Amino acid sequence: MLTKRNPKQEGSPVFDCRPQTGLCPNNCSQCFYNRPNAFYNNIDQPSIPSPEEVGTGIVRMNCGHDSNIQRELVIETAKQYEKVFFNTSIPNLDFPGPVVLTANPKEEEEPMSPYSMDWPNERTEETVKNVMFVRFRVSPTNLHLVSSGIRNWIAFGVPCVLTFMAYYDQEPPGCEKDQLSGNYYFKTFSEHSCPMKCYTWQQRHINSYYCATEGFMEYVTMKMKKMGGRLVSRCGTTGSRYCKACHNCEAYYYQTVKHLRESLHWSRYEEGDIL
């Protein structure tokens, strides 16, 4: 029986794998994994596709969970795949392959930065070479925090990817609801003659949320790109939230593997040694 795929990943080379079971103890705000009956498969059972199912695809460890939780189990499970990367919001990036760090699991607090991490060696561009990209959770009220966080990571040449908060058990912060349309607008938005519509209730992949509008996502992305250039992108594209239209994960995966194999500092990552 085939492992149920994440609907977001259909048509893409990315496959989810989660050996852990039960709720994620990180319990990040608005997490769809911990949201009752919202995840795409049964969280009380492991979700581990076979290497045959994955084929030449890339395995993303721990969608909805964290690669630093039951870490040994995660790394051991990952060994069966030719191409794999890890995901964490815990400041331990010593994985045997590329890793994505969520810098602000508590999105309204200061993000983790290269200056606050406990690195095994002196902080240089070499020490962050296995960081595939840093993920920032974006809300209407944390743009100043995200901006500061991006500055810190791009100083080390690390790509930054914006993912926009979706809300199911609270209204979007910093917004006012238009009673007629039900949409949410910035309370203050000085660069526009009228408030920008930033959130609206809609279905996203499986479940319904207050979702960021295209206008809001494009505005924030362009604002952050002015600071970080090509090192800043967003999850998804204009008009699509699906992996097959995005390509960030596969592009940054292959780029990171290439950097690791070229790096003398990461000499343990020789041809065939990277997961």
C-alpha cells in the first residue's frame, strides 16, 4: 500500500517522511499538524514512504514535526533514502546532510540568528554550509522582526524563505475586519492611500484558515528582497501554494549538496556520503 502523500507535494519530487507519532511538543502557534483532525494523515502512525515510492525524489524529514525530536530515530530512518533533508526549529543544526531551520517558531518573538546559535566551530560561512535555507514565519505584526532576522542570515550567505502565517483559532493580528466583506485590513498602512487587504478566510490545500492575500505576500516579499536580493524568496508562487510551482526545496537542496561537496571544511561529505 502506497504511503499517503501530502496534497501540497503532488506533482513535485518532494516526499514527506515522519517516523515520530503523536503531537509535536513544540506546539507552534497555528500548526496544522497539531490542529485536531487537520493533518493529511494519521499523526498516531508513522508516515515513512519506501525508497521505491520515492525513487529519484527528495525526502523532507518531519513535515509538521521536528528532526531534533527523537533525533536518533529520525537520522536512522533517513539513511534509507538517497536524497534527504532535515527540518528543525531547535538550534542544533549538526545533521548528516542539508537542514532547514525555522528561525522564529514563536513568530512574534526575535528570530534565531547565526550570532545566537551554539556552533561547534567558529562562525564562518563554512559553518553554515549545511543550512539549506532559513524559514521565517511572517505575520502582519512581525515584519520588523523578520527584517532583522534576514539581515543576520544573509550576512553569512544563507537563503531566507518567507512562509506566511495562516490562522484558524484567532483573527490575524494587527488587522481590522471589514464587516461587509469579512476581509481583514491593516489598521495602519502609510504607503497606501487606503488600507491593504491582507487576510481573507479560504481553503488552503485541505483546511480553511484566514490566509494571507496575494497582495500582502507580494508586498512583503518585495520589501524583504530590497534588503536580501536573490537570497530572499517565498514559499509558493503568485497564484499557487503548491510545491510543483515553487521549486525552492529541490533547488536549495541541490545547491547545498554541491556546496558541501566542494567545501574542505565539510570534508566528511564526500561523494556518496551525503544523505
